[in-house]
Amino acid sequence: MDRPSRIGKYDLEETLGSGGMATVYRGRDPDLQRDVAVKVLHPHLCSREESRMRFRREARAVARLKHPAVLEVYEAGEDGGRPFIVSELIRGGSLEGWATSRRPIPAEVVAVIGLRTAEGLHAAHQAGIIHRDLKPGNILMGAGGKVKVADFGIAQIIDIEHLTSTGQILGSPAFMSPEHLEGARLDARADVFSLGTLLYWLATGDLPFSGPNPHAVLRKVLEVDFPDPARVRPDIGEVLAGVIRVCLERRPENRYATMADVASALRAVLTVAGAGNPDELIAAFEREPQQERGSIVRRREQALLERCRGLLQTPGGAAEVRRLCSWILAWQPEHKEALRLVETTMVRRSMRRFALAALAAAVSAAVIAVWLSARVAEPDRSDAVTADAGATAARETPRRRDSGSAGQPTPAIAETTREDGGKRDAPADQGPEPGTPAADSPADAAAEANAEPAEDASTETTLPPPAETDAPDDAPPPPAESRDGGRTDGSGHAPLPPRLRTVAFRPAGPCQNIEIWVDGVRLGAYGPPVGPNPGIVSAPLTPGEHRFAFRWSGPECHSADWTETIPPGDGTYLLSRRLGLRPGTVTVDTGGIEAKVDIANRANGHANAPIEIPFETQDGISLSIRVVVTFAGHDPVGFDRQLRAGGSLTIRVEPPSGNLAAAGDAG
């Protein structure tokens, strides 16, 4: 069909593109004398009230959004029964063409595009709008690398579901979340999955889910079957690859909870790589991709080496050194300094393993010596009268583990006796009394020596398994029905229930004041089992897959939810997890006067607006930061402040005298 010459008051001058619902034209606003984008619903859809309703809903929803990363809508209406939307005109085209002409795209540029997209989507989510069709064609690239999220045409407004009651799949399957394809109720985490797919495509040049036909693609999305991005393109680094993996988790609860969390993780990528100002970086890359690509790599190399040298002096920093140096080695396999730093951490780890092995051997020898001496000193009781066995059994109760119902994690409880013959209950994992130093058990020390440590901290210990005491040798075996509900294997003997395994919990990093949940059951707060309110450090669980959660009640740390399989075995199984630190925010208040703000090695921005400061793996709950404020035409001024993870800080700075522009006039 020929292009209409006019709709509403707008002259339509050329066709910019066409999609499944509408065609977009470059139009001219005669009143304001400016070019605009005019989106007109396809003629064959105009007679369907559902399509017209969805189209009008897009206009109303997006018109409420005011964010630099969301395409601005000017007007919506109908002309001759054809709905149309008028928005700002972005001349750079879609991300699909922009990225294709500039590959390979450095990890830092991928992070900037993802960051701005996440910020725009976060604004939409806060307004109750889910995009549902995030893909490269719906991300527009303006001059200077400005990112604009567009086409909320099939967005679902939370609490309005009747438009999708027909069960239609609306969107692009290769970018959809599994729950979208399954027809489940969607929330912001569906867009998080789609953004992960977008980041994967930007970083590697390939889609994570592909196949010879749509059915094969849908199956891979539902199974979340994709090649690891760090293997497809190693030089993107583990930091960015880790963000993509979390976004693409099969279960929504395992992904980032909000787009703000995604944005924070992407800022951390930029900080680690020493990328500097995100807007300046992407603008330079848009102008001269080849030249800027080399500059980005040189800045990254310098920043990673500097960070790794500092981490070598930080307890628990060796694993991060290896992770960051592997990023350098991905594009320079023979990099001498990176290889030296990695080798240093490996030597330290070998020395630590040797020390742990020696400790395990020494403790084992000491235990054997004590046992032998006790055997020598013990009198021969083989001829003792056994008539008092019943009284002895009544007086001495063997310890046992009460595991509750199968699959339900419950703390191990032991019964012991007091000197007066009375009983008291104490946790089987009871540690030493307060003030008494604890020692590793031989079994755990040996396990620690032979296994990859979860963290490189030098002061970690492993909890021993709870003590077990079998029934007396002369006790009759329990009947089959008491062991397995009366079910037998045909031989008259029922199979024993699966042997429980002690799982020791170890939250890593500064976030250790947590609640521990297993399979939806709250075990308690993490801590040694002493005092009037005993905490929990371990629990007996059946081998197999369990759902774990470390939950942090304060604002400083993210919680962690994950699934892990506990293998069968006799020793203690160590379950370690590091909780991520939430970003803090800094606002420099200059009374509305424009100024640049730089937080050294962390972030930058402008005065009178909050600046998010990412906290990194090796940081503590509180961080010392250097804030530098620069007014136009004046020397910078610096301030040293303490910022807490998840907290906010406002610094009042008096602007210098002179002619200074107000923030609203700064362009």
C-alpha cells in the first residue's frame, strides 16, 4: 500500500520501517517545526478492537514514562479510524544495525548499552510496565551512542491481563523468557532474562538460543540450553559473563530481582575495567570503533593489573586475582605480568594446602596416640558381671540424631547425661564453650587439604560432623516395619533409609549475619550453637538436590537463592556462598549549580543527582571513598568520606563565587 501523505496534523515524508503491528514514518510537526516519528497501526489490524486497544494502551503507558533511556512520546490519537503515536525521532537506527557494523564490540561497550537499557526498563517497571518484547530492533541508538528503549506495543501493564487471555505468544521467541513461553504470569524478571539474551548477542555476536526451526529454538529457551559466553568469546571476561549467566537463569528467583540490580552489576564491570565515563566511552566508540577498541583494551589492562596487585595484599583476594588475570590472558596469553600474578596465587595456595595437610596428619597422630594410651590404661572388663546391664542402660542414654521426616532439614540433637543422672539436650554440632579455641577435626582438615577452597582466606575452619553412637551390639535389630514403613524388598528385610550427610554452612565475605533456609524451611540464623539463642552452623540433610537460601535482612547485602546437589558421603559437605554487596549512593548538593563529580576508581556523574557507587567483592560493609567536585572554570575540590553498602550519603558543597550555570541550564 502507498504511503499516506498525512495523518492528523503531521505530514508523512518517508517510511522508516515496518513491524508486525505498525509502520513508522518520518513526519513533520507543522506547529513546532520539528521532525518526529509517526507510528501508524497496520490497516488490516484497525478493525480488530483488541489490537486497537493494545495500541492505545501503549501510548498511554509510555507517555507516562519520562526517562533519558526511554523513547519519548509526544502525542497519540486516531485519524479516520487509524490509531497513531507521535514520538521523538531517533536518526541512528536500531541497535541491530549499529552493533552489526561495529563488531567485535568490547565488553565495556556491551556493559554501557546494557546499563542504559536496564535503567530505562527499571523506570518502566516502577511504572508497572513490562516490555515483554526486548530485542535489538526495539533498542534505538541516537547520536553519540544514546540508548533509547522503544516499542512497548505489546507491553503488559501489571494487573491488566485480559488482553492476553487468548493464550497468544506476543514477542520474539529467541529473546523470550521460559515463563513467557509457558504462559505464566510475568514480572520484571522476564525482562531481565530478555536483557541477558540481548547482552549475550552483543558480547558474542551469536544468539544464546538458536536452532534450525522455531520449535528447536523454543525447546532451547525452555531448557535454557546455551553455550557459555566466556567460551564462545573469552575476551569478554568472566565479570561480564557472570552477569549474563545470572540474567539467563532458568528460574526467575535465581536471576537479578530488579533492573536496578542488573544496572549495578554492569557498573561493576565498568569499574573493574577502568572504563571511565560510560557516555564518553560509547560516544568515542561510535565515532572511531577501531581506534577506540585499542584504547579500551589498554585502559582495561592497566586497571586490571593495578587491581590484581592490590588484591594480592588483601586476605581472600587470590581467587579474584586469578579471575581478573584470566581476562588479560584471554587476549594476551603470554602476558608476563598477568602470568606472574597468577603463579603467585598458586604458590600461596599450594603452601596453604601443604600446611593444612601437615596439620591434618599431626592432629590424626595425636588422636591415635591418645586412643592407644587410653586402651593401655583401661582395665580388663571381659569378666565383669552383666547383671547390672539394665540399670546401666537406664543410666546412660546413647546419643542419637533426630532428623525429622525425610527431606526436612532439622538441626542434629544429641542427648547427654549429667553427673546426677539427669538428661540435657545439646546440639550435636555443639562447639566449645565461649572463650575456648576450636580445632579442626582430622577428617575435615584432610578434606580441606584435598579440596579446592571456597575462599582463600587464611583463617577459615571447617566444622566437624555431628557425633554418632550406634546402638549396643547386643540390642535386637528393629523390625522391618519400623525402619521403612513396613515395606520390604521381598527378602523380609526392608532397605534402610538414605544415610544423612552433615552440611556445614559458610557464608563468605563480609555478609555473614544471615538466615539459612533449606527447601523452604527456615533453619535459623547463622552462628555457633552456644548461648541462650543458639544459631546454626550445620544440619543433617538427605543426599540429593536441595533448594538453599542465604537471606540478609539489612540493606547492605543481596540475598542468594540457589539449587545444589548434596552428594552422598560420610564427611562434612561444605556449602559456601558469597553474598553480593548492594551499591551505595552519593549525592553532591551544590544548590542547583552544575558541577562534575568523580568518585575515584568507582563512578562519576553530576552534582544534585544521586550517583550509584558499586561495592566490589573484596570490599567490606563500609568503604572509604574520595569524592572530587569540579565546577566549570575552577580547580577541583576533594572530600574523603565513609560510605556503607546499600546506604546513601549527601555532601553539601558551596559553589565558588562567579558566573556559574544552574544545573537546569547546563544542556
